[in-house]
Amino acid sequence: MDDLKLFSGTANPELSRRIAEKLGVDVGDMTITRFSDGEVHAQVNQSARGDDVFIVQDLPDFTYSPVKGSFNKTLCSSCGEYVFDRYVRMKDGQPVCIPCSGYDAPPQRR
């Protein structure tokens, strides 16, 4: 795995070390500086040009806020599974997923 570089942030260097050990690579040389305003500067001290680079670091206070209208889901009234709206059908006035609606079965040929 000569074309793989693994670097560690400050969150969990032990995890980075264990991942590197499993992959058979060394944790890359990187200097991390924190500024008084909370900003972080990471300086990679080795060449990683053309390599696959992975940085092991958590994302503090990360919350996913989907854009309104994207990935809308509806609860299937038959099986209780959440289904993307485009795969919902109405059966007897209730929202159901395609497998529960009966529309997914191919027509029988005789």
C-alpha cells in the first residue's frame, strides 16, 4: 500500500495508530497548530502527491440539515418501514411501499 497515506487529527491518535497498524502503513507526519480563535492549521510534512490520503478525525458539532424537499420519506402503513416518497403508492387511501402495494409482482403468463 505504497500509494496510501494515513494522517491523524487530534481527536483520536490511538485509533489512527490502530488503523495504520491494520493497514500495514505508518501514520503520516503532520503538524497541527491551534490558534487562539479556535481555528486549526494542519501542515502535512511529507509528500502525498498522487497518493490516496485519509485523515482520521471526528467532526464536532456536525449536524446534517437536508435541503427542504430532498429525501422526503413516508411511513408505510402496512409494514411500518420508512420509504422515499417516490416509492410510495396509495392503497385504500393509505400510503404503502411498492412491495406492500402489490404493484411489484410481474404479471403471470399462462
